[in-house]
Amino acid sequence: MKPQPPKGTRDYLPAQLRTRDRVIATVKEVFEGFGYAPLETPALERLDVLTGKYGDEADRLIFRILKRGKAGERGEADLGLRYDLTVPLARVMAANQDIPKPFKRYQIQPVWRAERPQRGRFREFIQCDVDCVGTASMLADAEMIAVMHETLAALGFENYRVSVNNRKILSAFMDYAAVPAELKFAAIRAMDKLDKVGKNGVEAELAASDVPEPAAGEIMGVLFDPKNSGRIDYYLNAAQAFAGDYEEGREGVSEMQKLAEYLNYFRVPDDVLSFDLHMARGLDYYTGPIYEAYVAEGGIGSVAGGGRYDRLIAQLGGPDLPATGTSFGLERITALLTAREAAAREGGPADVLVAVYDETVLKDALNVAAEIRAAGTTCEVYLEPAAKLAKQFSYADAKGIPLVVVVGPDEVARNVVQVKELASREQKEVPLAGLVSALRAILKRD
């Protein structure tokens, strides 16, 4: 037996958990700054709630839970682990129709998907969702993109972009290209893979989906128009050219014009935004603007994405409420920041390790550590007093703790300690009365 977690899951060691906790604290602060309140839902959902909302491909990735007793033995299932946080939110809204609207909520909980694990993609992961339910105004969609922008900036990312498109424009594009109705979603999903598989890959996907060659030719011609540069003016011109004859397309163009205006009001910089006709997002419940965020570092793909889903709540037996929202991939963001911090060697969970010379000075060492912590500096005590000092120094070095305070019998007798900086290997004697000030000076906390 190998002591490994199941494929697509992972153990979180202390350094990764600290980074993840900081990410969660940051995103909560941004969400709450925009007026969003927290919500939690069960890990389990009824299977009839989950299925039929995401599309056939995604439905196959739902972890199903067998019924109890004989039905389970026959392979029958009635429950599933939640695939995302959007469908559970829609169920909550359908069941609690007296909630004041617009309802602005955020939710940070794990979800599960039975897909093939790969770098940056897990079977169990935590999503950070923020949604607004009860308004059809493009202000809500613009606010979602503003939240994405401010969250990524707050997390310290400098080179990122938010790709924006509209499902109504995509649908009109399918009509313009004469894609058969039953192949629309397949063609849209093929287009969405452009950044991953390139031109030849999209052509192959369209062919594999049985999209007729003339329709595929129209799609490729628009996608690779030299004017399709990501700028809003080029985007709107192209969209109007092929969508203007379709009511759905005209609605989409009007929404995007208003969205671009509101994004300017929200002070989202132009260089953050990219308006891309090929971007589709994979889920079938989107009905209007869609958006996806990418960071340049790490080669890990998108880190956030969402869109408008105006008909989903009605599908679950609730009122026909408009809604929009976005989700942050906590695992991907945490992986990026953990790698960045490891490269920067920023240090461990504690600023100071108190090394214990032997059992005779254990009480004194613990008193020193208590004084350091009381002054607001994080401090760990080595818990094996019989260990050699060299082993204690190696322990601090392995954990990235920058300072070691040595408490020995001679130091106790003279009311001093030894302070060693592991990076420079410099060591000096410091009076106990001035230890806290000396540590803060070394750590540059004053």
C-alpha cells in the first residue's frame, strides 16, 4: 500500500495552508468590500438538482452516491457531491423566495469533479464564488469583473487579463454561420479551446463534432480576422456585422455596449480587459455576458471565471430570477502563490525559534518564548530539550525560520541569550531586557 491520497486530491502541508488561508482572507475582504455576504450549502445535493444544468460532458463528471440497500447494490444513485457552487445557490434561491433582492452572496467551499487529474486541475478543490441574484442590469456583470480585477490585484498579481464575451452573441454567430441547432453547443465548446489547441486544434474539434465544413469555415474566418484583437471597438464592430440580423445578437451587442460603459465607471483599466469572440466557457447555463481571468505566471491557465445565468433558478422550481456571478479557483491561485513564496524564501510560520540547551533551562526557555510572543512576534520552541543545538538550527533552517534564540545555562546565569541569524550565520549576545527590541530591529518591525 502506498501512503498517497486518491488521484486528483492532495494533502495540504502547513506552508500551503498558510498561503491558502491568506488567499481566503484577501478574497473575503474584497467580496465584503463590495457588499457581499457569506453563504454555505451541504456537500451533498439531490442528483436531480445537479444533472441537466451543466451540459452532458459536465454531467458525466458528477460524483454520484449510491442509494442505500438493494437499490445501491444495483448501482442506482440519488445523491451527488456538488459540482460547483452556482447550482446550489440557485436551489437556495428557489427554496427561499423571501430573500431580499438583489441578493449578493459569496461562498467558499469545496466541490468535486470526477475528471482526469492534471497540473492545476483536481477532483476535489475549493471554489470562491461571488454572485448577484435578482437584477438584469449590466451593472451587476460589470461589478463581477471589477471584483475579479480588484481581487487579483489584492493578491499581488501584476500581469493578468479578463477575457469577456456574450453567449447571446455566440448563439447569433452560430445562426450566422448556419451551424445546425443540435451542434451549436459543440461548436461553441470547440471555439472555446482556441487558446489551448490553436487554429488547427479548433478545426479538428469542429470536424470531430460533425459541424459542416461551410459553417466551420465561417467560424474560423471570424475567429482569425486580423481585427479580432481584443479591443472593445473591434469586438463590437465584428459582432454587429454577423449578429445584427438576429434579435438575440442585437440584445447581446446592446448588453456589451452597456457593459463596456459600466466597466469604465468601475475604473477597470482597459489593459486588463480583452473582448474575445472565441471565449465561451464550458457550462450550458450561461445566457449573457461571460468572463474569464488569466494570469501570466505559472502557465496554469484561468484562475477565475463566470457569467450571467438568467434561467437557472426557474429550472429548479423557483421564480424566473436573473443572476450573474464569478468563481475563483482557489487551488490554482494558492499553487501559484506558494511557488512564488518558496522562490522568494520569505520564511516559515514563526519568526523565531527558541532553542533549548538542555532540560535544566527548559523553564527559562519557555519564559523567553512567552515574552517574545507577548510582544507580538511569532515564536516556536524546540520541543526536544535533549537534542543537539546543531539539530535545532537545522530544523529552523528547514522551516525557513530566520532567527534562533539560544537559551543555555551560562546565558541564564548572566540574564542574556544568544541570537543567531540563519541567513548570514551571524550570532550575537543580547541582554534579556533588550531581547524584544533587538529581535524587532533585526526583523525590521520598528
